[in-house]
Amino acid sequence: MAGVSTPPKARQAFQQFMHESYESEIAPVVRARWKAAEQTGGELTGKKGPDAPFRARVARELFAELPEEEQDALRARAKAEALSAREVYTAAMKQGPSKSPEDRQRCIDALGPFVSSFLRGVSDYTGLHSFAVFGGPIPEFGGTENIAVTHGYNRSAVPCTFPQWAKTRFSRRDVLEFMKDYLRTAFTPAECEEAALPQPDGDDTLARAKHDTLAGAKYTLAADPDLGSDDESDSDDASGSDSSTMAPTPTPISRAG
């Protein structure tokens, strides 16, 4: 969720060659050999283009033709890049979570898909419907907002998630707005100001554009292409889960007394 992932293993030398010089040195040869191989068919039957094994085989052959000192240099760079990535990862793990608005916003952007995946697992193993709500200063909005994530559909004629079942009650009265009332007691205006993403020279173009996009929306669902059809926008199709971010109010909460 924080955008820090375990660094990959060091590339093999021929993979480093592909990484650095695929388009200039390898791709032309791959295309030429693929075109020639298509004339004979055989292993290429049913394939639309050069697949990964074919590209790797060509790269290995071209790598083997390189001077030995160039091969050694590629091996050294592969090891150095892997070491550098490991050092960055280790440093990130030691320093703990960043509190900068930019880094926190990146985590918030990943929160919906992250929690949706977890709630889907809870449902799969328990059969229970679930709902999670997170609230506080969201840097993108410059104020106190809510993020709601839910999983499960009811048996209405048009199956609904918890937020969809009674949208006004959920978003403007009984749940999210009620929690925002609580959040006003948990964060000071100064804390909300400090959490906001910086705008160059007082330019509020980004904030106004965000407000123009979300004005009047009850909540906006976060898209997650990696989770497939189980995640959705604000619609009535039976997807099972959604993640919602409350739209900013016309008067920013961060400036409320």
C-alpha cells in the first residue's frame, strides 16, 4: 500500500542487455528472425508475434556474440542495480512510514483496492458482508474526508451494496456525514492544513478542478484494474465490493471552526 515492494533479484547478464538495448540492438533482429520463421511455420503456428521465449532466445544469442569485456560490464551493472534497489528498500523499511502529504496521498490512493481485496477474502471464507470506513485529513482534498469500502450485495430486486442501499442515509446523514462530524473533533484546522498537498504560489487550480469534478457526487469509487470485474463504479451491477471517497464540501472542512 505504501508503494514499497521487495526488490527483484539481479537480472542475468543477457536480461540486462535486453533491459538496456532491446529496441536498438535486439528488436530489429527479433523481427527479422520472426518474419523468416513465419515462412516455415512449425513452432510459430497459431502465434501472433514474438513471444517471451523467442525474444529471450534471440537476446541470449546476441549477448553471446558481444565482446567479453562488454559482457562483464553488463553483469556488473546488473549486480549494481540490484544492490542499489536493495539499499533503497532497506532504507525505506528502516525509516518507517512517511508523513509527507504526497506520500500519504499515494497510500490513500491505494487504500481502496488494498482493503477491497482483504474484504473479498473475508467474505469468501466467512460468508459475511463487511464495511470499513477511514477518515481524516486527505491531502488531495485539503480537508477532512471519508473513505468507505464495502463488500457484499443484498437481495433487493436490483442487488445493492450497503452504500447503495440507501444512498442519502449512507453518504449524507447516518454514516459518512455522521463520521465527518466526529472527525471535526479529532483533527484541528491546522492539522488539516498541514496535511494538504502543496499548491505552487497559492495556485488552487488542482483543488478547484477536483471540486468541479466531484461537486454534487455522493461518493466516487476508486477503480482497480487488477481486481477485475469484482470492483465497480457507482452502479447497480452486481460486483460485490466498492471503495468510496467522499466529495469535498463547498466549504472546506479544514477551515471549519
